[in-house]
Amino acid sequence: MPLNYADVDSLQIIKKIGGTSEVKKHLENLGFSVGGEIKVVSALGGNVIVKVKESRVALSDELARKIMV
């Protein structure tokens, strides 16, 4: 399921990262990698704030849809 549909305060494992190679590289630079753990901190209007590797990152609805958990 796409990340933007995950429950708030739920720990998720990244299964797949989609998009162009540039998008994948950008998300990798932010700390997102397949098999990594992320926690949804809050969600509003499809946009999400997640905790990844002890950092909080805000993602747009478009980017969140590219991360499958």
C-alpha cells in the first residue's frame, strides 16, 4: 500500500520505492531505502510527516504515493 494510506503512529517497512531514477535517488538521500523502517508521525490531506533514521521528513502526497509499505 502507498505510504500516504498508512495509519498514523504505525511502524512500517518500506517494500518498494517507485518513480524515476531521480526521484529514487532523492528519496535515498533523505534516508528512505527498501527494507528500512519508517513511522508515520502525522498525515493531513495526503501529505505526511514521517520519522526515518531519527529524522522527521515531510513528504508531499505525490512522493508518498511512490513509497510502498
